[in-house]
Amino acid sequence: MREPWVSKYAFGIDEIDSQHQALFEFIAKLEAAIPTSDSWVVVQQTLNDLSYWARIHFAVEESLMRLMKFPELENHIETHADFMNTIARLKKQSLRKDIARDTSRFLNDWLRHHIDIEDRKYAEHMIARCRLTDEH
């Protein structure tokens, strides 16, 4: 099991950082259930909770990106849509077979990459824009 949250994923934007931590907590809960007989139930619950929470989180991020005129907004929105489509597909697959390990692996890989690469781009853009505003 990977450490759910590490400081390298923090951007110094408190609301976004706390939302990212919450997303990692869903994964940790899923990973803890993998060796138990409850893994199917936890996969269902995790995918439902994550789907709900991700929609809220993505809406917050996308709103901030619009406000800060992030030039890669459309690409970022597309990555969010791809994630939500994958979650929907996983929900369907999970009804037919045990996908707890595959789901955990996907969520870990996607979230770590997305935060460290994709979200970092808009965070750096936002921080730079805020510095410019503070200087004037």
C-alpha cells in the first residue's frame, strides 16, 4: 500500500490541497479493504463516493482555472471527463467481477500523475497570476 498523501502533492492552495487529500483517503480505504471479504462492497462505495466527490472537486478546479484564465483549461476539462468515464466503466465492471486491485492501481496512478503533472500546471499558473496581482 502506498502512502496516501505526501507533501510533494501540496500546492499551497489550501482548498485544493485538502480536496486532493480527501481523494487519496478514498484510495486508502479501498486498499485497506482489498485483503478482506468486504472488498466488493468497498469498491462499490469508493467508486460511488469518488464519483460524487470528483465532480465537486473538478468543478472547483475548473472554476478557478476559468477565473485565472488558465490557457490549458479545455485540455484539463477533457482529462476530468476521461476520468469520470473511466469511473463509470469501472462501476459497471465491478458488478461482474472483483476489480479492487485494478481499481486501486488505476486510481493511484491516475491521481498521482494528474496532481503532480496536470494540476501542478494550473497551480503554478494561479500562483504566478496572484503574484503579479500582488505586485501591482
